[in-house]
Amino acid sequence: MRAFALVQEIDEGETEVVAYGLELPTGVAATVGVVQGFGRWQSARNAARRLHSDLVWLT
């Protein structure tokens, strides 16, 4: 498993975390949103694309 965060730029040089997530060995990902609830995705990259966020690997 690999942990990741989805972040968005809010101002020049400032970012905020949109969600934290885990990518399973099969490639499927699950997220917990900071403001909204849970999400299940085909991949971490897919989650980032759908949530208009940048993917940051934490491990």
C-alpha cells in the first residue's frame, strides 16, 4: 500500500489538502476527504484528475 495526499493550489505558493488516501497493491485507491466524505477510485491518479488536484505520494 502507498499513502498519498491530494492537494490544490489556493494562492501563489500556498496549497491545501483536499483528501488523504491509500493506493492498494491492485491499483485501486480510497480517499478520505478533508471537507467531503469517502471516495473509491480506479487509481490514485484517477482520483487526482477527477478532484482537480495534484497527487503527492507520502511514502
